[in-house]
Amino acid sequence: MNGRHDEGLPEHGGGLSHDLPALARRRMIRLMAGASLVPLLGCTPEGKTSAAPSPSSAACAEIPEETAGPYPGDGSNGVNVLKESGVVRSDITRSFGDSAGGTADGVPLTITLTVVDAASGCGTPKRSAAVYLWHCDREGAYSLYSEGVTDENYLRGVQETDENGRVTFRSVFPGCYPGRWPHVHFEVYGSLADATAATSITNTSQLAFPKDVCDTVYATDGYRASVRNLSSLSLEEDGIFSDGHDRQLAAMTGSTGDGYTAALTVPV
């Protein structure tokens, strides 16, 4: 069962109370999965990539289930962007359809998720599944919901997995707002038809960014508020990632000049 409510933006107030049901679910999943899980992907200093050895079936568990938050745009909390023509796209930096047509600014970011079958030991890609992905903009605002961007739908999109189980989104690095570690939300569906019908979600989770990359990005123009907000947070204290983030921490490559790539394996 997917959690549907999560953190609040600066103008909405504290959001950890929204996350408590999801935290309880995650702890139960951790207990059932075991404590000796091997991370699928790790993070390294800027410009390098690390990947752990292919896990065995005993070491492979589904991606931790997380809350989708109060701003999913999937019909569970008001607006449903998934049924709009144009939502299936790889470049999510711009709004589409009848929206205001704005573009999200920030350091370029490519997000690549590889969806695999957990029951196979993470060795079998999930072909023709679908991923709906969304996150806040550089200012920490969520399109469709936050003041000033309710007419926008940027930083939201759906992709069908290819033969390798991969989806790729072109985006911008999200900002850090009070109370939450920088992150990306995503939902996995069994098919593209399910995703665009906004039905039959199989998994809901979040991707986290490593601190060194966040620090580097937030030193660039436009992220000043993120520097202050990040300074009072840590992954170990975040309301979502505090009980373990090894399987949700993206492997990063790139630079602020060329843009970054965030990669994560998603067992379902």
C-alpha cells in the first residue's frame, strides 16, 4: 500500500508528521528483508561512478517503499497530470499542454533509473514497465501545487522502460527546502498504459543525492536558499532516509559545467 502524503514546502510548514506512516512501513520492510543488503549503486567524488557487484538473489530486495508526498500530481491529491497528453516525455524541464509554458532553471541533471526484477536477484530487467518521476524546482517549489507555479507542470514526466529496464529523464538539479534532504520522487507502473491511466502503481520510492554533489551544485547561482537549508540537515536525520539510504543514494557523474547524471537501480 503506497503512502500518499509527505513533506511540506517552506510556505506549507513542517512535513515530518506526514512521513510517519511511511517510516513505519519502511522499518517493517527492512526487518523482513534483512540487515545485510548489498547496495546496488554507490556514489563517488565528482566525475566518477561506482557500482557494486551484481547482487545475488539473497541480497536483492525491492526498493524501499516511501511516501509519494502531498504533491504527486497523479490524481491521489487533486490534479492528475498523468492523463494529460504530453506527459510521456524524457525532457521534463519545460511545462507542456495548456500550462503556462515555463521552464525550470538550474544545473542540468540527467536521471537514469534501471528497473529490475527483484525476484530474479536483480538480474532481469523489467522491460515495458513505466516510471513516473517528479521533483521540486531550484526554489524548492512543486509545479501544480506551490504558490506561483500552480499553472506549470514542469519537472514531471513518464517514460517506458527499454529492453534494459532503463528510463532516462532530462531535468535540473532540485533545490533543498526546509526539513527534507534533496530528493526525487518516482512511481513504478507495470506498463505505460497503467501509468497514463494513473492506476496500478507497483512501487513508490525516492532517490537521494550525495552531500558532496549537493554542496557543489548549491554553490552555483540560484541555489542560495538551498545552502542554508542543507546546512541544518543530514541524510542520517532525514525523515525518509534516516532508517537507511544505501539502496536509494544515486551514483553521480559529471560537473556543474557539463551537468550531472544520477543513476539508480530500482528492484521491484
